[in-house]
Amino acid sequence: MPDTSTIIEFILIIVKAGAIAMVLFGLPLPLTWLERKIAGHIQVRLGPYRVGPHGLLQPFADMIKLLMKEDIVPYKADKLLFVIAPLLAMVPAFAVFAAIPFGEKVTIPGLDYELTLYLSDMNVGILYILAMSGLGIYGIILGGWASNSKYSLLGGLRSSAQMISYEIAVSFAVIGVVMLANSLSLLDIVRAQGGNILHWNILYLPVGPVWFFIFIIGSTAEINRIPFDLPEDEGTLAAGFHTEYSGMKFAFFMLAEYIAMVTVSVLAVILFFGGWNAPFYIPLPIPPIFWFLAKVSFFIYLFMWIRFTLPRYRYDQLMNIGWKILLPLSLVNVLATGLMRLYF
Amino acid sequence: MAEDKGRILELIKRVLFTDFVKGLTVTLGYNVSKSITHKYPDEEKWVPYRRFRGVHTLNRTETGKELCVACELCSKACPTQCITVIPMEDDTGRGIADRVAKVWKVDLVRCLYCGYCEDACPTRAVRLSREYELACTDLSCTVRQREELLKPVQVPESFEGGVIAKSEFLRSKRGIKVKVDLSITRKRPL
């Protein structure tokens, strides 16, 4: 018979996992609204405006529409893979959040119980996250393969090629951060950046900014967002890998995509922008989670901002950037970081 | 040498992402700028200039007499033959002469809004108004009868136009309507 504290611990983990899953399921609703609003305002329009005040209820209308839509499986498509693919894309996106910390321990006022703001402190957290987010690509490839459509197939192929060329650069960028923090655990990486803004990895001159740019370019390609959204390039491939998908299956792909964007924003904050550390000392009781969420929202905004600023790269340009610039640059940077760690 | 210098400068610009930052500043500027969208029909409505040619209207004199003398010149001038006029004799003082229109109807589906009827009219009875909301759910509203056209129009002839006016979106059983408030207007942003 386990003692009560173990049971409480166990229940807490289930509650936390449930809470994170609920938040992640709900997150695409405000994010789609935000994306359309930002798109509108950047194009000097208003964006959604008619459903609810300032179009706030638009995502719910979209959700109802997607739920009611006919669920089409194309003739001669591989039925099983076609149904499994959206799930394969979505589940890893959720699984990533098992290792992501949102803050240190907080004490619940009144109960006097210490609550950790992370599900698990894995000692190889960053490795787990890279592996899991890499798995999500199978959903896209299989979706493209099973659809029995040339557009989907090309989208899936592009996705896999893009993943191979950019995952390497991203992993090297993460290696740089790991070298700076001497740990693979995300909590330790954040702790190593404690103190003020000067301790953040982005300001570890001169290699920090280079790592950051490699990471952000590589992960933009990995999460299929403009300027690297070739797997769903609507100009040439209709809608790429999800051309044949409709209804809830399509919604699952979108869900995975938005969660991937949040994941990358969170990782950028944890790896380079000091996680939940305040940028400078403020004599006010601001909870660390505030800084964390503020930084993450900035990155989410940045991704949307870039989306409506830049045009799409051509496919060979994408490969050139990946193999000829980012990969050599990250190798040189590993060397430079190593030397700096040794002699400074 | 000068060429080399230019090349190095170009490389430095590339490394520092200057073009990228420039692009982002432009879009950020647009992001925080005011939108040029008309909030039609909920809050705003475009009131056209006087020269605008919309749905026909039949005018009256200041004393309320009908200006139309049913001379049928408008229907003769019409290139699409969309105006039907049937005259009748009337000495009760309804019109300015003792010949008035029994029927004056225009088929708005065929009308091409050229304004020839306006030009042909000897008494300036037919004018093209500034009403342009013609959408409806069946064909019944596409033919406008004399009684309807004699009613005063929403935007009077004296109003300058060329502005966005505050409006109200009204739904009723008979259809939808956008009522303008001509006292609150603003110029169109460029």
C-alpha cells in the first residue's frame, strides 16, 4: 500500500497532464483568430470582425464548420494510413510537452503545497523533444503518400527532404546551447541563464546570436511556415500534403501545426532567452511564468509577422540554405563555442 | 577596389539581415496603422457623389405636384427599353399638367443606368438617385413602380456626397436595409 504523498503525487501528475492537454487542444482557437487578425492588419484590413465582438467567436464558427463537414476519403486512397496520418502528426506534437518546463516550483497559497510547473524533469529533455518533434513528420509523409494524389505526394516528399536538411542544423544549434549549459535537461539550461539579460544565451557573444539564427531558421523550416512552407505550397501544390483532407482530419493537421509553432516558440525562449528569468531586476513581485508567457507570445507573434512579410523560397534555394550555409556555419560555430568554453 | 568594397558591404548587409529587418519594419508599420476597410453595412456606408447614377426617382415640385407629364420621351430614349409609361388624363391637380402617368415603371434588371432618360426628360422629373442597394431574394423587387419612385430618396439632391456616412443596419421581414445618418460623415482615407 503506497503512502498518501505518493498517491497525491500520482494524481497531481495526471491532473497536470490533463490540464496541459486541454490547454493545447484549446490553443489553436485563439491562435487562428490571432493569425487572421494579424494578417488583416498587416494588409491594412480588419480581419474577422462580424462573428462576435472583433470576430472573437470566429474560431468557434470555424470549429463547428469543420465538425459538420463531410469526411471524404479519396477513391483508391490507402484507407488505414489516410486515417492514421493526422493522428501521427498530432500525437507527437502533444507528447513534446511532457518534457517542457513552464517554470520552477511554486507554492500554492493557502494549501502550502509545492507544485512543480513541469510534468517531468528529464535529464535528456532536449533530446526527447527533438526526437518527438521529428516523429511528427511521419504523419505528413504518410498523409501525402496515402492520399493517392500527386500534390499530396510531392508535399510529403518535400516535407521529408526539408526535415532531413534542417533537423541537422537545429540539432547543432541545440548542441551549442548544451555546451553552454553543460546539461541536456531543460531546467538546467534555464538555470544556467539565471540572473539578468546578460546571462542569456542569445547574448553569449559572438556565438550566441548565430546559434539563435540557425535555430530559428531551421525550426521555421521544420514547422512548415512561410518562408519555408514548401510542403503546403499553395502556389504550386494546391495545399500540399493536406490537399485531400477535410473536416476533422484536416483540423488535426492544423492543430499539430499550431502546436508545433508554440513548441518552437517555447524552445527558443528556453534555449536562448532565459526561460522564465526576468530580463533585469525589478523590485516588484512579478511571477516568473509571466516573463515566460510574454516571451513565448512575442515569438508566436514573430512567426505570424514573418509569415505576412516574406515570400516563399524556391525549393532549390531552400536546400542551398540548409546544406551550404546553415550546416557549415553550425559546424564552425560548434568549434568556436568549444574553444570559447575552453579558454574563457 | 571600389567594387570589392561594395561586395564586402553587401556581405555585411546580408549577414546582419538588413533587408529582412527593413521588410519587417514595413509590415509592422502597416500592422499598427489604421485599417482602410469600410465597416459596411454595420457602421459606415459610402454616399456617392452627385454624378452617381443609381435607381430612378420621380420628382415633385415644391408644392408637391408630380413633375412627370407622361410624354414617354424617357421610354423612347431608353436604349434597352426598360421604361414603360402609360399616360392618362387627370384634372385634379396631381401633376403640373392635366396629363399624368398612369403607369411609370422601370425594369432594373434590364436598365444599364446610362442616364439617357434623365437627359430626355423635359420637366426634369426623372432623375437617377444615389441608391445602389438593389440585392433581393426574388425578382419582384427588380421592377420599380411609380408609387415607389415618387417617395423621397434617402440622400437628397442637395447633399454633396463623396463621403462615408455613419449607418445603421436594419433587418426586417421585408428584407434588409442600411439607413444612413448624413450628419455624421468622414472623408475617404487615401
